[in-house]
Amino acid sequence: MPSPPAHFALKKETLTRHEEISPGVFVIGFQRKQGFLSGQAIKLGIDGEQPPRIYSICSGVDDNELCVLFNVKPDGFLTPKLAALKPGDPVYASAPYGTFLGTDQPAWWIATGTGIAPFHGMLRSGMGKNKVLVHGARHLNEFCFADEFTAALGASYHRCCSAENAPAVFSGRVTGFPAQQDALPQDQRYYICGQAGMAVETRDLLIGKGIPFENIVTEIYF
């Protein structure tokens, strides 16, 4: 995920939302004071001095709050501190930025873990029509926003679980679902969001199935 321009200074905000939506996974947010484009990100920190981290915006462009999604990394610098906050506490955020932008055109969204964040924002911004969503997670309780995606996308929402089995859930890694398709639309865009290894593997798989390189858009999570 690219860094914002150097002039994007962090500004103090006040948390209005702090919710653990599954074990170790949080949505936090503050009042939205400016517009943004679906798929963009912000830099977020706990003060104006310690290094911030980059998070995709998971809220819709018309939502009152600007929210991000993260999972706690026990050995991480920032996420344990963010998890310990509560509404009313200060955070420091940059202006929204980035080019991983959704459109109204038919497309595939492919994500693992909290890489689902920008697609949730796109869904809430009215871009769910003609989309196929493939979301990979290790455990069944890690499919964030599953109820919203199910209601909006129906049979076009595919959960891929690598460690547990359940009805209507693909058994295996996220790459397994597109790999098993006889054919994939070659005139659509494929948006990939997740860690580098997954993104590269998925990109190579899509290219191997005939998807033009220029139709693959990738956002790397670190």
C-alpha cells in the first residue's frame, strides 16, 4: 500500500466508534469531515509523533463516520494500542489518499482477512451491483461483514475457509475458488487486496487463466 504525499499531515480526531466485531478484529472510526473515494486509505496513529500505519477505509462515502478495520498483532507496535482505545480518545489521521478505486463496472473482488476493508467501503458506496466477491479466511469467525455481503451479493459472495468446514463455504484457500472455475471473464477487472504472497499468487493464477495483466488491480497489506 503506497504512502501518502509528504504534505499529508496527521490531524487530531476523536474516536466515535470502537467495536470488536470478531475476536481480535476491530472497527474504529471518527466523524467524517471531508470526502473520499471508495478504496482509498488513511494513515492512522495514536499521537502526532510515533510512526503511523496505513489502513484502508471500510466505510461508505456517504457514511457519517470514517472507519478502518484492523486485526490485533500481539507483537505489533500500533494495533494493540488502537485496540485499547475507547470512544472519546484521540487518534491522529491523514487525509484520504490512494488509487485502489472502485467503479460501477462488473468486477471481481478478491481479499483475505482484513483486506476485505476497501470492498466493504465500495459496497456501502453503492458499487455492489455486478460484483463477485471471493473472501478467504482461516476460521469461520473471521469473515468480517459477512451478513452485509450476503444480503447484497447473494450467490456472488464466496467465502473460502482454509481451517474449518461449513455448508455453503468453499473449503480451501482463497486462490482455490478461481482456480476451479472453468472460465473467468476476461473483460472485467479483478481487484486483489491482501498480503503480498497472496496477491502475487492470485495475480499469477489469473494471468494463467487468461486475464490480461492490465485488468488486475492490486493493493498490498503489510
